[in-house]
Amino acid sequence: MKRPTLWRCAVAAALLAGAVASSAYQGPLAESFTPLHVLWQRAGEGRVLPALVEAERMHALGRIGPSELAQLLAIAGDESGAERLMAQAYPQKVVDMPPPPRAVMERAVDAIAALARTRRVVILNESHADSRQRAFALALAARLRGLGYTHFGAETFTDGVAGSMRDGAPDAATGVYTADPVFADLVRYAQRIGYVLFPYEQREDQALHAPADSGPSAREWAQARNIVDLLVADPDARVFIFSGGSHLRETVDARGREWMGAWLRRLGGLDPLTVDQNAGLPHPAPARETPLYRSLRPLLPNYVAAVRLNGGDYATRDGVDMVVFHPALASVTARPAWLYMCGYRLPYVIALPAGDQRRLVRAVAADEPAGSTAVDQVLVAAGTAKVELMLPTGRYLIQSQSEQGHDTVLMTRLDTVTRPVSDGLAGYQRAMSCW
């Protein structure tokens, strides 16, 4: 057996700490018993800024933590504010690691697609406060659909997701996290390119009747059970799962918890392809990054990368097959560079009327029903004279929302001038090719 190098041992230790930090359960069922659930419902119904104001008040009183407030900031388009709060919630231990002796960079979408050809299940995770991971999921969804993947399951989907999406427009009934415009866009286009949307979250009856040996992992068992049941009922089904945190983990963790990925192996004899994004995130303050990311930062390209170490296996953390690394891109204009999504979204700058309060400016698709999730929205400070929205091809109503929840129409029937993208699968694959 090959002797592990010092660098590989350091990687394992660093990523174990990251895995523990990201394992806190933040899913919809848990939130139904917390004040945060009410705020998410309000945001999903379009009252995003009032929900954020209330979340800030609750955070100041200690009723919700920094990671929970970060989730509301992310959906309001304040990605940098969300990053700062997540760094407070999960501070990294500063451990210097040398760069690996040899590191070969590959486009993550290509690397995942190559391994996914022989699998029935691909699981990609996210932090619930980082919208860029949802943008990457759209690119991966397009590639996997081309490989014959048929179903898209998201942790956030409610049992009523099919009815909610009958009109093609995500809303409060679609899921909790689809209040985020980037997540909502992922769901729109997953359906448009032919995926069947399905919920796999634990149902109430499963919470009451979990098997005795599931213990504290009853939710994980239920999630896996629902995925396995789909695959058994439809032998031709292949599923792309978008989960939070550590649910994808295929091994029992240090606390003895058996996660969804491990239950998939036990219940269905499946070997899911598990891809972690959380250990591969940059931060404006490098000391806040995982030691693994800091060691690779000087080598990383300007696309989301999978990294082969020493000409062999992909960089990973315990319990998953691969970690993908997001580049530390500078903002090209006022918004984060990743929001360009290969030109799928392009900037549209509009002037704002004078205002003495901060506002949420958002673009709502003109052909979607009232109450649908915005395609883009951004929080602007009091006195801001102009704002930059990042929009795909489309027609929009541009609105401004006050802290009290009053909506003002700023512009109607706007034609955006962006790169045309067809509704077909090939169009989306071309549009996302730079990932």
C-alpha cells in the first residue's frame, strides 16, 4: 500500500473540520419549528426586504445565528454580506499547508460528467447562503441532462413542487430556498430542459415511523428511501440531487451519524457520485478559507475546477468523491463576476429615484404570474443613484421594494439585450460552456 504523503494527511485533517462545520441541519423541516421559517415564507411570497429587516432584528437579539441571517442576505443579492456572516458562523482554523507537489486542473463540469456516465445518482451539495453554488448547479444540470439524467431533486422542494411549477414559475409553494433568484432560475430551466422535478425530503409520516435503527439519522434514511423508491419504480430514471451541507456524505461521520449518501448505499446498493462545493469556496479574506483552498488558491484557474493530485485521484474530503473549487474572481462591475454565468446573464444598469432608505431592486419576469420569484434582485443603500441587475434574455418589470414592503414599479416591459439562449437543452449547454 502506498504511504500517504504529509500533504494528503493535512488535507484529510483540514477537510474533516470543514465537514463538521457544515453539518448543522438547516433543512425545511427543522425550520418549521423556528422563527426563520416564517421569514423564509415571507421572502418566498415576495416580501424579501421586510423579511430581511426582521431577520436583522432577530439576529441582534440572538434569536437567530449569523448563518441564518446570511441566507436572507444572499437571496437579497448581498453576497459579500452573506460571506462575512458565514465566516463568523464557521471560522476556519488557520493552518498553513504547502501546495501539492503536482496538481492538474480540470473543468469541474467535464470531470463530473465523465464519472457520471456510469452512475444513476449524482449528488451536488451547497451552502444555503452561497448563490454562486446554485449558478454552478445550473451548468451541471444542463450537462447531466445531455447524458440522460431524467429527474432533478432538491432538498428544498415541497410535496407540491409539481403543481407549483405547472406554470413554469417558482413561487413560495416551490420550496424554501427557491426564494433566492439564482435557485429559482435553476428550477425554471431544469424543468424547461426536460427534467422531472421531484421532492425527496422526509415526509411527516416518515418522521413518525422511521426504522428503529435509523436513530438520529431518521431524516437521512427518509431522504434516501424516497430516492431509492423512485429508482425502483422507474428503472430508466437517473437523478441529479441538489442537497445542503453534509447530506451527500457516503460514510458515517465522527459523531456516528449516517448521512443520506450512506443510506443510499445501504438501502439501494447504490454508489452515488458525490460532489462537494463547500470545501472549495474562496473568501475575500484568505484566512477564512479552508486550508485546502488556501493551498491551491495560487494554482486555481478562472473556472470551477476539479483538481487531480499527483497525477492520481481528485482532491476530496472524507465521505465524498470530489471537491470542486470555485475561483476567486474579482467583480467585473458592481456585481460578482460569477453572476455573468458565461454570458447567460449580462448587466443592465438603471437609474433610481432619490430615496432616503435602503431598497431592494428586483427584476420580475413580465410573463410570469404575480408572486413568482424574481429573476434578479439586489439590495441598495439609501441614496443610491443607480443599480446593476444581472439578467438573462427576457422581458421584465423592474420594481423597488421598501423596508416596509411597499412595491414601486420603476420600469415596465423592459427588453434586455443579452446573448440569445434557446429554450432547448443544446442552447443551455452552449451558454454554460465556460464553467
